[in-house]
Amino acid sequence: MTVAIRPHLRALLFLFTSHFSLLTSADAAGLSGRVVDPSGKPVANAAVIVNGATAAPLLARTDGDGKFAIASLEPGSYSVVASAPGLASSAQAVRIANDATIEIALRISAFTETLVVSAAQIDQPLSRIPDSVTVIDGREIDARQQFTLASVLRSVPGLTLQQNGGPGTVTSLFTRGGESDYTLVLVDGVRANAFGGGLDLSQVPVQDVERIEVLRGSQSALYGSDAIAGVVQVVTRSAGRPSAQAQVEAGSRQMRRAGAATSGEVNGFRWQLGANYFEDAGFTGTAANGQSVSNDDAHGAQGAASIGWRHPARGSDLQASVQYVDTDRGSPGAYGSDPARRYAGVDRISRGTTQRVAGGVRMMQPWFGASSRVRQRVELDVADYDLRFVSAFGASEGNTHRAHARVQTDVSANAALGFSGGLEWLAESGRSTFIKAGSAGAVPVERGVLGLFAETRWNATNRATLTAGVRGERISREALRGDPSAFQPRPDFPEETIGSFNPKIAGAWMVRDGTRLRGSFGTGMRPPDAFEIAFTDNSGLKPERSKSGEVGLSQAFASGAVQIDAAAFFNSYTDLIISVGRAFSGVSRWRTDNISNARARGAELSGAWLAHRGLGAGRTGLLALRASYTFLDTEILAVKGSSIAQTPYTVGDRLLRRPRHSGAIDATWTESRVSAFAQLQIRGETLDAEPAFGPTGGLYRNPGHTVMNLGGSFRPVKTIEVFARALNLFDRDYEEVLGYPAQGRTAYVGARVAVGR
């Protein structure tokens, strides 16, 4: 396929960029050097990022002697920056005419430069991104002994996590006040969301993670559907020196966990392979009505593998990956708070199982060598997500199937101006036992999305960045047979096609060294999910939409050892899908319609302080203190064409389960053989729904809570580590979702064997 399309692509590229002299010179040179710490000692595995007139920034890693090398750079001016955990350098300008050698000195820094793949159409240095982005390094995740995506994200400003009980229960994510299906979650570029954006974080694998990127704000110009409030991308480890690890742990509630992983790169061939298994007996105490709970157990298995190959001189990069998740969990229902005294008793029968299989292939090929100004990207992936629920009333099943393809060309006109454009295709199908067509039984809801996108990036100087992007999409739903036998009959729906157009603009300005202003504005959209389509008589149901903006400030102190970030944001949500009801019979003739509105606005504040302390005998320790706070003001607005809100809400009510105040404090201490962490997580009160019947059963206040977690590890020898942690150390009683008690005090111990890391 590449051979067939390349002449056509080259012809198009010549028409638009011939005056930029894209052909590379035959006199390509190389850049090599060494990275040292503040004491002058070499730093191994430091990241060296080179920016210049290339299609995308180039990344190299230092070896055990702190040395790095990048071959085949075209003559010209480049900016080079390096970083390692707790250390970073200033940008260093390098003019390359022939082979060049430099030395990069690192300093203590709370800001770690890294390449981010989620915030633009190409990977970009974190320091140049004008959006609110939080990057969580895999080493931080390991140090805090976090094994679920929810536990990792709880300290990120702007995010609210809601878990229906203990491990393995449904876990929802609300970004900046958006709905739980407004955030797109990717694992190595493959979507984890179900049809229409539905997401359960307990089903997202977190193993052998290199980093997790959290991008807040509307990102439909980048990703189209499902990214109306933000994007979370899990990037697994790959490349680097060969390594392997295995671990086991056990603890409260008869919890057991075991896992193993390996990754590395040899002669351009790289791999990653990992698997883990967990089981938990769950809560086995007494419910609110005195009944014993015996159906709260869970177990699950996850696995992932990838293989890849790259040619450093040519820049060729090919990778294939596969992911697998299989879980089983009891569902005892709400057994905690019962504000309306409607508790029906413990469900000892219901269980839910899920299985998700996904895989993808990605190819990147610079047209004229690794440092070329033109790069071609092709991505293909498929995913299948199955759910089965068994209860006293029988069994039900659901399925989401997705196929996705993307073709993109990245062009650098010069060191200041870059462009990306391409085509994206998505086909998805949603099926459920409850989505029927009379005697024909279950029928699928099928949808296709064809999108064209473009993005321009302008780095006017080393201090100013401007990014503008746009995406136009054609969303087509296949014809859907009616259901005359339903409680509320659905007519036949003909095939339907609608258009969507979402722009975004963002900019940043380095006012002075250590002070950076940023701002962005964009629109977003989320098409209806399978149930919203299947249980309405409105064949013209439109996507839900948003307008989002933010302004932010980053300020460094103490030569970079202290970093403060602040952002103010607003989100406007329109065309929200609701059941119309009799109160709005004069507003809409449909049973469900796009007539609801809401807004969310607030502020995020986060800070980090890093300090190195000498321990003698050549050892050093790193103390990291991070804190975050979110103020969130949400409001339900009047339904279109009226002055009232949907029952049981009134205009001005807060959105459900969004706390006005929340925050976290994280402290970690690491040195060669010992590490320790402490976490304080704070969440204010929320407006919640009656547990038995949901919002129609009434709205109630859910008190806030504060939780302390503590843990540490010790390495008796280089390859063996023993660790322990205590969660909810002070045994606080609280419910993130009203009626579903969270875990009390739990303790875990384990051991890890690792080689090559």
C-alpha cells in the first residue's frame, strides 16, 4: 500500500510546499554528547530531545556512561534539552554544519521535559504544549504502588473519580465537570471506550507503564468523538535496555495479585510483554439492613504484548500490539447509605463479566531519512468489548466492536512552522440483549465516522507557540429496524448522515525564564450511544456539544526546583440528551431530545517541589512533594424553550457527583535501596442520587471525605524489592457513590524481582 500511494502523496506535497526546499542535503551530520548531573557525574537513561526543522522532534536516550548520539541530522540550527527524574537542563542552541559534540548539564527541577503524544497531531515537547497537560511517569506509579488507572488519576487536578465500592467495581471519570462518557481513554493509541464514549476505568489495563498523559479541555479537533472533555493516554514501556520483572503481593480481603513483564530493544527490534492476575474477596460484613454481604468478590486477568522495529538512520518505525482484559465481579447492589429507606436487600446472585480484546499496527516513515521534514504515518486498530450480566431475572449481554484507521502526513516548513493533515475512519457497532427489533430479536446499532483534520504549529520564537487545528466529520448511522413490541415502541429509523465541524486554537508565551502564560479554546462533540439511539423515537437525535476555554500560568522558583501551575477554565454543554417527559411536551414532540444544557467552570492549582539530599558514600536521595487543588462550580441550566430543568432537578442545581472542592498531597522519598510515599486525598461533599431508584428517587447530600495512604519499599539486594502499603490508614467510612461503601483500612505486602532496570 505504501508503494502505491507514495507518488500521489509526493505530488500533493510538492504543490503545497515546494518553495520550502524539502529535499535534504547529502551532507547530513550527527550530534553526540554527554549528559551529566549537578555534580558532573554521567546520567544514564536521560532523555535528550532535539527540536529543529524536522517533521517531529527527535528523542535519544543516554547509555550507562551518559553518552548519546543522533545520526543523519541536516545542517541547520537546533534546540537541545535533556531531562531525568528530578533533573532537567535549559534549552541549548546548537548550530550543526558537520558532526557536533556537546555536553549537557542537568539541574534539580520539578519540571521534567518529555515528548507528549496526546496534545497535538504529532509528539511535542511538554514545554511547548499550550494546553493543561499532566504527565505521570511510570517510576512515580511504581513508587506509589499503584495498580489501577483510577488510583493513578486521583491526584490529577480537574479530575473526579467515582468508584462503586471496592476493587473491580464500576469506576467513572468526570473531567472538569463533564459527564462520565466525555473523556477519551487510549492505551497505546487504541480506544478503550465503549460505543458512544462509555467507560469503566476498572477495565483499563495499567501494567508496565512508561507514562500516563492527561490532557484536559475539549479535544474533538484532535480526536473527534468521545474527547469532549479531555483525553487520557496510557503509554506502555518499550525500547530501552532489555529488562524483566515479576511480582507477587497479598493483603486484606484475601487479595492476591501476581504479574510479570519484559521489555527492551536489540539492534532496532523492540518488544514488550506483560500479564497480571488479581483476586479480591471483597466486603463480607453486614449491610445497612443487617444482612450479610457475600457477593462482592472480584477477579481478573490482563495481558499486553507489542513488537516493533525501527531503523535509526532512515527513521522507519513499525509496531504491532495486542491487549486483553478479562474480569468477573459480583454485584450485591447498594448496601450502605439508605436515605429514603428503600433498601431492598443484598443481591447474592448478580454477577458481571467483561472481556476486551484489542490490537493495532502503526507505521511511521520519514520520506528522506530520520531528520526529514516530511513524515508519513499509518495506523490501523480493532477492538472488541463484551459484557455479560447474570441476575435473578436471567442473563443479558452487550458488545461494542470498533475498527479504526488513520493516515497522516507531517510536514516541517522550517524550524518555526509545522503542519499535519490527514484522514481518519472509524466504524463501530453496539449490540445488547435489550436493543431489539420485535420478533427479529437483538439488532446492532452501527455507525461510521469519516473525518478530515489539519493542524498548524507555529513557534514564532523560543518563547512563543501557537497551534490551530480543525476537524470536519461525516457521521453516518445505518438504518435501524423498529421495535413495535417494546414498552415504548420505536419506529423504523432510516439511514442518517450528519456533519460535525470542530476547531481549536491554543497559544503559549514565555514571558520570562520560568514564567509561562497559556490559553486555549475549542469545541467538542459526542454522538449518542447505542441505548440513546435504540430507546428513542427521534431518528434525528444529534451529538451532544461543548465549548471549552482556559487560561493558565506556570511559574518556576528556586532555579526550577519549585513549579507552580494554575488554570481557570469554563465549559458550556448544549444539546444534552434527556427524556423529555410531560413537563416539556410543548417543547419537543419526541420522547428524548437534545434540549438540556449545563455549564462547568472553575480553577486548578498544582505545585511541585523537588530536593536532592546527600546520603554519603556517593548515594543521594530525592524528595518530591506534589499538591493539587480543584475548585469546580457546576450548574444545571434551563431546558431549551423553557425556564425549568428536567425533573427532579431545578435550575441552578449542581451536576451529580461533582465536588466543589477537591485536592491531594503526594510525597515520595527515593534513594538507591529505600523508597517511601504518603498520600492525602480530599474530596468535598457532592449532590448524589437515591441509591435504589437513581435521580427519580430523590437527590441527597453525600458528605466529603479525607483519606490517607502510606507505603514504602526496601531492596536488600539490587534485583529484589519488598514493599508494603496501607490504604485508608485511619479507616474512614465514606462513599464515593451514595449507597456503595468504599474500602476501609486495608494493608498489602509483596515482593518484586527485577533485572535490567
